[in-house]
Amino acid sequence: MTDTVSYPSPSTPLYSQSLPLPSQSLPVPPSVSISLVPSSSQPGPGRLLCSGMDFYPAPVQVRWFQDGQELPEHVVATDVVPNGDWSYQVLVLLEIPPRRGVTYSCQVEHVSLEHPLSRHWEMPLDTVRSKILVGVEGFVLGLVFLALGLSFYLQEKGKALPFGLNSARTCSDFMGEV
């Protein structure tokens, strides 16, 4: 009895995977968000980052506005990057630090959108106030610990008072010596 082994022909692929191809008639709109990212190289509260995620097809336009005025000269963008699932993403950084009382907008135009999609961002007032409060609280706490430490030190030194006076001696002791 003879066993036969069959091998695939050289034209037969050893591995195949069928990937779903997107339909050209089904564009997918981007999800857009704005986040404040810290900047280690520049002073200030950070920089604003507009993220356009999971859109199809790739062509997209992202613009930054400050109180309705476009800011084309302070913008840095990544290339449109494929996600590997036929969708794309883009990141657009506003290089100027955000200011309190100013509205920043990220506007995205894409074939899937009837109108440009805008996201707005304002610096929360509590962020600035909380930083000031933390600073004041830290200063007051430092003064309290300084006073406690100084009083402990003076007690340990034998209750010494300024100018070489000893707390065990009273003013009347000195008056009697005069």
C-alpha cells in the first residue's frame, strides 16, 4: 500500500486573506476632538491638538481659528496616516499657547460631511484659579511649618530669646541690675 502526498503548485498561494475593501460610495466622517497637550519646550499651559480620526477616504482639510480668525501660520500637521483598517487619521497642532477668554476652533472639511465640522475650546477658568490657589496654599503651609520649626528650635535651645535674653530671666531681673 502506497501513500501519496500532494503539494500545492507554485502558482497556488500558501496564505491568503480576504480583506474587505471599502466601497467608494461610502465615505466615513471623521471623529474630531481637541485636547490640551503639555509642551516641555515652550512656556505656558500647553498646546492645542486637533485630532481627526477614523475617516475615509483620506483627503481632509483641518484648520485652526482663534475667535473666528483663521490661524494658518501657527499650525503644524502630521501627514494623513492610514490606520490599517482602510480608515485614516490626522493630528494638527496649534503652536501658540492658548489664552484665557479666547475661543479656539478646529474646523474639519471632508467629503463625508455636508458642512464643515467645528469643535470649540476655551481655557477653563478653574484651571488658572486652581493653580493660583495651590500656590497660595503651598506658601501658607510653608509659613506654618516654618513657624512650628522655629518654635521647636527655640524650645530646644533653652528658651533663648533674641539679643541673648533668656526666658528664665524677666525684665525685672534686668531692672534690678541697673
